[in-house]
Amino acid sequence: MKVQNVSIDSIKPYENNPRDNDGAVGGVVESIKQFGWQQPIVVDKDSVIIVGHTRYKAAKKLGYKEVPVVVASNLTDEQVKAYRLADNKSGENAIWDNKKLLKELDGLSDKIYTGFKESGIFEDVLDESDNSPVVENNKGITYSMKFSTQNKKSFEKIKNYATEVLSLDE
């Protein structure tokens, strides 16, 4: 892999990028300010961005004239399309281990950027103080637990999962 610095004006965003990343640009700007540029943008043989649209937008916002780039000239058009999707999708398939996350956040200065707000560290968590008993009834065994979130999409996702997959009553 060869990383090269190129003019930011020589690379082009992918016009059909299905990821709306505008909300993430501010965080990437802050990350670049604090940690420098640590990950190149990947482009195809025509200098169209495969992965790194958010870094590209952050660099534009910061006024960068050049950015580090890797040209993935070894990929077919189909592989480029698939890589663009897979790179963005893979992060959605991971979950946080909240105990390990707290250990990592513990002791970090509030001034260093992590992407977490103190009030939002556990945006979606099971309430550990919930000591509801397991109840046996004519439908079988049920266990109730509390789920707390300020994110309506997360709530709907958990509710649908519980209803469809676990066959729980609402």
C-alpha cells in the first residue's frame, strides 16, 4: 500500500454515496485537530473516493490543500462498489462493551476528543438496577427488564426485536 499526498481538488466524492455523513464531519474535524491525520482516503483509479468521504469533508472544512490518499487500482468496479458499502456497514455490526468502555474513558481529560459526551456514554443501556424477578405464568417464564434510551430509533429497534424475535408481550 502506497500512501501519497495529493491535492484535495484532484479527488472527487462519489456522487451516489449512500451514506449521509454530514453529522459526523464535526467530530472528524475535532479528531484531526487533536490527533492529526492518521488514516488516508481511499480512491479508485479515477480518483473517486471509495472510503473516506467524512475525512474528505473534514479536510475541506479545515482548509487542507493536500490529503493522504491510497489509490486502490487493484480493485474491479464491482469490488470498489462492495468495499465502499462494506467499509461503512462494518461499524454498524459492532457493539460496545460498556464496562471496557468505561475503563477506557476513565481518567481521560474532558478536553481530549473521544466522540462521547458524558451524558451520552450509555445512550442505550439496560438498567442494571432492575432486579425484576423471573415470573412463571400460563404463557411460560417471563423476565422483565428496563431499557432506557433517548434515541427513538434505538427504542423502536429493541422493541421490534423483542416483539418479533423473542415473542415478548409489550
